[in-house]
Amino acid sequence: MAACITGWAHSQFGKWPDETVESLIVGVARQAIEHAGLEPTDIDEIVLGHFNAGFSKQDFTASLVLQADDTLRFKPATRVENACATGSAAIHQGLKTIKAGDAKNVLVVGVEQMTTTPGPQIGENLLKASYLPEDADIPAGFAGVFGQIADAYFQRHGDQSDALAALAAKNHKNGVGNPYAQMRKDLGYEFCRNESDKNPFVAGPLKRTDCSLVSDGAAAIVLTDIESAMQAPRAVLFRAAEHVQDFLPMSKRDIILFEGCKIGWQKALKNAGVALDDLSFVETHDCFTIAELIEYEAMGLAKPGEGGALALSGETQKEGRLPVNPSGGLKAKGHPIGATGVSMHALTAMQLCNEAGDIQIADAKLGGIFNMGGAAVANYVSIMERVR
């Protein structure tokens, strides 16, 4: 690949009624530029990932990044969107600009403010990431979509409630050490496994602990061409960055296979010249616990139908053979839609630079990232390695 991450910034995810989309953007944009050892004048292009879909009344947001510093005025700035993979789509836009030789430094920001929206409208907004001719009447909105996926998986491979609880408990345990996480509480397996007033069923076999959080937050990274990155304080190289888009209607796919995820991982590993066993850790898109379980199979970590057994084995725990979501994942960290993909890349860069604090994976050399939009529709896989 042609670029490295040379700086990053990350707000805490959570419920922030006193913030705005603009203030969230400005905060991380300034911090990321400074962290990269650059001045705003060094930025050649700006890409903003912002899903919106009704969460923000301000729908023309690309130029809000310029509010971070007046010297950003007249820099090209573009907003991109690809559902829950919006942040990764923004990163790919920046990577293409650098690969084309049109920029040395690209500032990528991801943002979403969701919690100021009334609950019913949140569900309506999120459901826009599905295929409305088929999914508009599914109860429980987008959670209902993944409830159907979980039902289909259970019918084919048996009840996976124990495995889903293990995944939720793992990610909440990991999230305790993440200062950016929305929920820093070890809920424990028993709480996640059992239905209760605080953990009711939401959709199909999915309980509240199986669902990621509604969040406000932002993250930013600076992308730099390789030659310039070798002069930066730190540089984390994209060994591979793949994007695979699948059909939007679930009726056109075997939905429990996540075939776009599978192809994305195969292409990324091949182009990076590495195997799954070479990775030190993975940050994967656990919008719902059933998604992480299926992703284990799609990435090749488990055979079809055996993702649950892997989840229960402990191999993906922080101290396991391949730690998955040491950050706590979307489950504990939160899922502000446009920020998520940028967050995953920023946290991976932290890990590889040994700057991840209490969530640090010892001797991390290679990191894998999977970020998806919709029900495995937009699939982005990155393989990252520190080179400076």
C-alpha cells in the first residue's frame, strides 16, 4: 500500500448532550494533526465520514472540519457515507488520493451524534442501512434484522445463546481498560446469559447485552505517503486495505455466511502476504454478538457452524491465541456510526505503537480490522503493521 497512519485522536464515546457534531469534529481534528507532528497547513485533503441519516439537522458537514483551524480554508473536503462502514469508506478515499499522488497528508475524521435523537427515530434512522422494500416492517428495527440472522443461524447450527453471552462478556471485560469506551463495566457471563429486567430480549434470541450501544463520538487519523511517513514520529503501514460490496437485499444471499466479509479477508491476507495466524489481534465489527460469531467463520478462524465453539474456547480472549476486540469492540466501546471505522484504525495504530495502555496486547506486530456496513453489505478489511 501507499500510505501510513502517522497520527490519531479519539474522543470518549458516550452520551454527550452538550457536544455537537461540529465540536466533536473540531476536537479530534486538531488533536490528530498535532499528534502527527504536523501543522494544519500540511494537510492536503480532508475526508469526513458521517452517516447522519437524520441524526443531525446539519446535513452538509464536510466543511465543518475547516472549523478546526482557519488555515484549512480552501483545502478540498468531502463527506462520504457507507452505512456502518462509513469511517472505513472515508479512509479508503484518503488512501486513493495518496496512491494517486495528489496528496501527501490526508486528514480523515469520523463522527456521529446519535443520543440527542428520540428513541423511535433512532430505530428508523438505523433501519435505513437495510433494504427497506424487504425490511421496513421488521419489528425492533435494525436489531430485528440481526435477530432474524441469529434465528437463521440457530436453525442451521443449533442454539448459540451460551456463545453469544461469552462474546458479550469478553468484550465488556476488555472495555473496562479502554478510556474511550462508553461502557467500562465487566458485566460477567451470567448477567449476559440470562434474561432479566436489565437484560431483556430485544429481537429474536438477541438480548440487550447482544446489541451495541447508541453513541456520540468522533475519531480522526492522519494518512501520510510512505516517503513522508518515514520522517514522522510514528508510522503504521497499511499492508492491505480491501473493500468488498455485496447485495443489499438479504434475500439474494445466504445471510449467515457473510460472504463479502470472507472475500475481503481472503484478499487482504493474500495482498499483505500474511496468514491469519500471523496476526497479533483483530478488531472486528460486533454491532451484535451474532455478527462477531459469524465473522469468526468468515475470516477463517473457525469452520462453518463452529464459531460458537471458538467463542466458548477462550481463544479470542485478550490472553488467547488471537485476541479479538481487545478494545471492547462496538459492544462496550459504543458505535457512533460514522466514527466506528476510523476508531478501529486509530485503536489498531495505538496497539501497534505500544500506546494502548490497559488494553495493550503484548508485543503486537500485525493488526487486522474488519468494519462492515449493513448486514455484511459493505465489507472493509485492513492489515496494519508499524514501520516507524
